[in-house]
Amino acid sequence: MRVAVTGASGFVGGAVCRAAVDAGWTVTAFGRRPSVEPAHVGGAPYVSWDLLRGAPETPAVDAVIHCAGSVTDWGPAREIWSANVNGTRAAAATFPGARFVHVSTASVYDPFRPTVMATEETAPVARYVNAYGASKAAAERAVPARAVVLRPHAVYGRGDTTLLPRVLGAVRGRRLVAVGDGRQRVSLTSVDNLVRACLLAAAGPVERGVFNVTDAEPVVLDDALRAILRERGLDAEPFYLPRALAEPVAAAAETAFRLLGRARPPRLTRYAAGHLAVERTLDITAARDRLGYRPAPTSFAGAAHW
């Protein structure tokens, strides 16, 4: 099996490369950074490629696993849109004959209401709260008909640069500040489960389709946060702000950060507050039945070493 992996210098792309190499596949890793440590991509050949600046010379491949794109809910909308939509178009056009595996996101579901065991046909929707959700929905529409689209939610695991740092950044003394009441259920996706789905999509029994990809079962938010704190050895407990209070606070923080020209987001954004305050769960029946996806349960074992 010959595969190209975009976004290989990142968290998910690097994990996909390592797993594909371990599976005995011939892997070419493409990433925006000038170089990476060979171990990050499993020793696969690495090619620096900004998807928005023309394609390098590329090998013949059977499949492309497209992991590249913007994963932030903060920043200039034009840049987020360009990375997610134009970048996806460029990757697909560069490998016109290959199966295309597109790593999307559960943020394409309706952000204005709870996501309760959502099935794939209920997204994309008409409107989103920010450029991230809107651009990822547009990217799904831009992929070729031969594509397999995967929708993970809240990807975590060793090498995580987004979810766990954001959670730990909310710790204040002995409190981990969160939104809601802690009883809301959430579907999480370990990077190992996502990688498993990517390889199944690249070489598995179906050539096209859209699939939710999560851990085996949803978890209660409070249970997940306490498990992370235990694994990190932190003497803190979750402290919940009502959504009605958290969203105005987040709006004020966003305004202040924009006025100050901060490149990094505030610790709490309106997107995060609204997203985490209610149930966000996905139905993975289609992935189980059609891809043969068999995910492991949610586990934060080893979180102290992330």
C-alpha cells in the first residue's frame, strides 16, 4: 500500500505516518514545516509542502490521508478558511487518481444545539459560530466524490498540542474551570482510534462515505476531567461556570485579546464555552458496520507524559 500523508509534521499526521510505516506501507510524509525529526513520521521520507503554494514532485500513491489544516477557533477567518478549504482542494488535485481520506471534525454539526448521538447525514448545517466550523464544512463539500470523510471529536493522546494543553491551561490553583454542570456526555477520540480509522479508510472495504470516529462510548465530562487531573497528579477539582455566565466572560476576553493583537486565544472562547456546556456525542454505527472500525474505550493512561 502506497500512501501520502499531509499534515505529517503535526499531531495527527505524524501519528498516521508512524502507524502506516509500522503496517508495512510505503509512506511519503508531507508537512508545512521545513523539517521534522525522522522518528515523528516513522522514518518515512519527508517533503516540506505548503499546500497553498503549489505542489512538489509527488510519487504515485494508492491513497492520500489528508490531515493538514487549521485546528484553531481563533485567528483571522481568511487564513483559517484558506488552510482548510483551499488546502483540501490543493491536496485532492495533486493526487487525482488516489483514494482521498479527509480528516474533518465534529464541529461541522450544529453548534447552536446539543449534539446527541448525531448521525452523519445531519451535517453540514447552514450556519456556524466561527470560521473553523464553517471552513471544515466547506472543505467536506470540496472533497472529490471518491473521498472518505472522517469526523473525530476532541482528539487527544500522546503528542496532543491542543486539547490537553487547553484543559490544563484552565487550572487555577486547585480549580479546573469548566462550563456547564459536568453531567453532560461527550464523545472523545483518542489519536490511536483516529489513526486506526484513517488506515481502514485508506485500504478498507469502502471507497467513499462519511463516518463519525470516536472512542467506544461517550463519557461524562466530569469523569473525564477528573481522570486527566489524576493522571497528571494535580491536586485540583473541576469547577463549573453556568453557560449564561461563561459566554459573556468569554466575549469580553475575546474583545480584549483582539484589541491587544494577541495571536494566541484567550483561555475561554465563546466557541469553547458553547461547545462544552452541552452534550456532544456522535453515533459511530456507520464506521463500525461499514469500515470495520473497532475503537478502544476512552483512556487517559499516560497523560502525565503527554
